[in-house]
Amino acid sequence: MSVISNEDQKINLLGLDQEGLKSFCASMGEKPFRAVQLERWIHRRGAKNFDEMTDLAKSFRAKLAQVAEIKGPEILRDKTASDETRKWLVDVGGGNAVEMVFIPEKDRGTLCISSQAGCAMNCLFCSTGKQGFNRNLTSSEIIGQLWHAEHTLRKDRGVTDENERVISNVVLMGMGEPLQNLEAVVPALNLMLDDHAYGLSRRRVTVSTSGLVRQIDKLAERCPVALAVSLHAPNNELRDKIMPVNRKHPIEDLLAACKRYLKVAPRDFITFEYIMIGGVNDSEEQARELVRLVKDVPCKFNLIPFNPFPGSGLLRSPEQSVKAFSKILNDAGIVCTIRKVRGDDIDAACGQLAGEIKDRTKLAEKRADRQIIIKEITSSSTRSPGEEK
Ligand code: SF4
């Protein structure tokens, strides 16, 4: 690794995992154990500058200050909902912003983070997808979200023991398709798992994908953590319409990739996310079709009542439809949970992580397509119950 010495282009150590820090230290003529020291200062203790690192020689700290920095995210907004869900809006430059959300529960604290500014996958029900794609986040920007949230929450709660963690689970379910940005996501995952950084177990770190088949195999090779797959439809016909990725990677290929992933996964099931959209994918017949579809894949379902956002043109499933759908899965022996709506008074609920994206892709065309598809799927699903397919 070459060390950049230009004042304006210091290397941001935040995004280097242990291997990266070792290469960096080697390039400065320092021993590998210095990498572990740096990692602990940055991630376990939340150090923001090198002067704090009192067990490093002064001369090394001075050299570090010349070529490197620890640059965390710039926070534009920080809001806490009535249920204690907290959302940060992070400036990623160029007029773009991404979001991260902390969801506290009795027995855990989950942070949902973003991996891209915007998203190119254009899922019909997603507020992020509607805005288009701007760019991949860097490793520093991805792990920087955890770094900022963990150390801010520790400070707010008066936690001084560096071994005590507020955030016990991380999910890459915010803005973006993480598997489209694997080069930056993998070092960030390594840091989440590393005992000298956040020390989370693989089971508590979840990558969520819209279904990029080859990338699922790559994640299996490089850093197998828990996998969640956005399924959202029981057949290719409907999934093609609500998730364009399906036209390239149809459900059969996706389920085959899930089965391959299970051979190395830290959990013995795949989590399927299923957004419940009123009159689109929430009928009892569709639940039965889903049961048939996944019969060979050890899995759990997470049903997510759709969160309408401005201009979505879609409706949340009525509560009784969600319950009836869930019962059919449960009766077939599939563990199925219904996600509680959290933080909706600050737009932090699932699918509402919009951030602010200045899209440079063909957004107008995509918007026109959306309107056509929404019309199609909502009109084909306004049959009376007896007329279900
Ligand atoms: S649901 Fe996920 S993959 Fe689909 S557009 Fe939204 S952020 Fe992208």
C-alpha cells in the first residue's frame, strides 16, 4: 500500500480492517502489532485523533498525523422517535446523504446501516430505489456509521467500559444493495467481526440482498455472515414487476444460491424478507404458493407491513391480511414474524430510509415505468376474493 502524503489526501484509517492496517503500518516501517493497537484505539475506544493514543511512541503519532486521519461521518440530522428509535442523516458529499437507524429493544440494540448513496435496483416499493443511484460508499463511510453510532450511544448512556457494547446487531438493510459494493462492504464486515474492533458474532451481522446470485456466492467465499433475501413475491411473474433484479436472476436461481450459501452460513436458515403490499402480494393463495416455493430451503420469514411514502402509489396490507398470511406460513411449519413498525414518526421505518440522493441515472424514465407497473399490479389484484389466481 502506498501512503498518501498530500495534506489534502490523507488516508482515512477508519475503513482499514486489520489486514489493511497491517499493510499501512508495514508501509511506514512499523511492526504488525501496531495495526492491532490502532484498531483498538479507533474502533473500541472511538479515538478521533492520534494524540489520544498514548501507548504509541510520540514519533509514530507525529508520522501518523502527517499521512493519515480518522474521519468519521458528518451528521446532518439526528432525530429520536417517541419509541427511542434514533435516525442519523449522514452527508456523503455532492449533495447526497444516507441514513442509519438505531433500534433499541429489551435484549438487543440493532443498527441498520447503508452501503450505497441511493440504489440502482429500483424496487417498486422502496423509497430509496425511487431516488436512483449515486455512488458506492467507501469502507470508511460504511464502518463509520457503526463507529459514530456506537460511540455516540456509549457517551450518551455514560458507558465507559470499552468492552461493553450498546449495539449488539448490525443489519445492512439501509440504503443500497450491499452486494453491489462488496469490495467496500467486506473490510467493513471484517471490522464488525474482529475482536479488536466490534467483536460481533457472524450471526449478529446480517447482509440483506435483493437477490444478486453471483454476489451471494462471493459473500459466501469472502465473509459469510447471516443472509437476508428480499423475496417479496411468490412467483417470477409478480417478482419481475416489483423487483427488476428478478428479470436477470429469477427465483429458481436465487433459491439455488440460498441453498449453496447455507453450507457456510453462520445460521442454519435464510431469512426471507416479504413486504406486505395491499392487494399486490398479500393474498392467502399467494401465501400458499410461497409455502410450495420454499419447501426445500430452510428459512424464516419476516413479514414487513409496507410503509407508504409520498408518491409510492401502493398501500399497506390490512392487519387481518398480514395475520392470515402469517398463519398459513406458520401452519406449514415456517417460522414467521411480523415486523413491528418502529420509528415511523421520524420516517425511520423500513423502506422509508430515503436520505437525499441526487440521481444521475435515467430517473424520469424509471418513474414513468413505475407508474405503469403500479397500475398493472394494482389493477390485476383488485379481483374479488373468489377470483384469486
Ligand atoms: S429495496 Fe433495497 S435493493 Fe431494492 S431499491 Fe430499495 S435499497 Fe435498493
